[in-house]
Amino acid sequence: MHQPTASPYRVPFDGSFRLSMAPSGPPEDVPDKKHLKKVLRREVKKLREHQEMLYAQDQYAVLLVFQAMDAAGKDGTIRAILSGVNPAGCQVSSFKQPSAKELDHDYLWRTNLALPERGRIGVFNRSYYEEVLVVRVHPEYLGAQRLPHQPILPELFQERYESIRDHEQHLARNGTVILKFWLNVSYEEQRQRFLDRLDQPEKNWKFSSGDVRERGFWKDYMQAYEEALTATSRPWAPWYAIPADNKAYMRAAVIDIVNRTMEEMGLAFPAPSEKELARFEEMRSLLQSEEPA
């Protein structure tokens, strides 16, 4: 399995992670927005090149998982980092409230259907982690899942952490490189972004009163994130807690980790065999000898 890329934002694998270790703001010496946008453009070009080799090699898949509180910038980050990637080589899946059909299956089923093929980058905008985040904060949602036994909640979530770890390890063993990003927005910054959505007509469509109601559960969500990241950040599927209060810095930090990971995967365009090279020469001769149409 691929070894995890080092980063100051990588969540430790030994269970020592605490929210106090994860800043929501960028470092003090962060470059200005103009410079960060230039960095992003350069990194987008690199990602396009890596994706082309990933697709041609057809040996690995890459899965990027994004989780965050509302208004942290998941959509914008996904759009920004994939802006230069061939659409044929990537697929983005968003997971919201499960449908009746999805509830007739276990909670990993619907995301399994959306896993990227070899040679492609897959993105999960929210994921099976909702089952240990939103459901952890709102256990009443378990009623719709019709579980075969009455769950003891602490035990249930420990079982789900175990299932998720096993699931991700299975994927990694079979060629899926998993990177998980928690976009860590602060309580105050989220408030300001909600106000921006109310104040700017072109952003009104993004606003949901339900998002504001969920702010009342902020401490519960933070505890759920801390426990989930601690329990499921592993070498085969690391979490990265990315500061999200500065959007430009957040996007540059995410794409830097993605690019460095893909650089370390040893991607390359397949080299033709001797037989194929001989066939190429034959085809070249045929093409060069053609009469003009």
C-alpha cells in the first residue's frame, strides 16, 4: 500500500489527535491571496499531468474524501482543484440524506457504488463518515435505518469506526489511494459566511435555515469529528485537518497534498513493448506511404 504523505496537517495514527492540535486559521506567514492563486494555478497544472498518467497507467484509483461543517468550502475547493482535470478522468459524488432505496442497504452500500475506477480520481463530497458525524449528533436518524437490533450507541459507533477502517484498508490493498480532508472552519468564520449568503443576492440560494439550526450542535459536532478522525486516520487512509478560514490557503494546502501523494505513487506513462514498437514502425510506414485524398 502507498505510504501516507507527510504534512503538518496530517492527523496522527496513534489516537493522540485533539481538536486543539488543528488550527482553523492559516499560519502567520501565509502569502497574500494573489500569490496563493498563482500557486493554485501551478498546482492545478501538475494535477492534470498526474491524472493523465494515472489514467494511462490504469493501475491505481485515487479517492478524495471531503468532510466539513456547512460553509467550510467543500464545493469551492473541489471545483478549484479539479478545474484543469480531464472530466473523463474524474468523478464527483455528493451524499446527502439517504433515499428509501439506500436505507434498505447498509450505510456503506451507496458509497461503494460511486467508488472510482482504476485510472480515475474520485471525489466524495460528504461520505459514509456522515454515519459517525451527523448520526452521532442526531441518533434519532437511526430509526430510519431499521437496524436488526436495538443499538447501544457507544458500541454502535465503535463498530462503525472498525467497519470503516476495515473498508478503507480493503480498498487500499486493492489499489485505491485514499486521502481524507476535514476542512476545519471556525465557529465565527462560519457565522460570517452565513451572513454573506444572506447579504449577497447571488449567494442567497446557498443559504439554508437548517444550517443555522445545526450551529446549535457545534460542540457535539466537534466532539464527533475529534473521535472520528482519531479512530479512522490510518496509514492506508490518512486524515488531513486543513485550516479553512482562509479559502485560498485551504485550497492550496489540499492540492499540495494531493499532488505530492501522486508524485510518490510512481506514476508513469506505460512504455510500449518491443513488439508494439515494431508495430508502430509498420503503421508509420503505411501512413507515410498513403496517397493524398
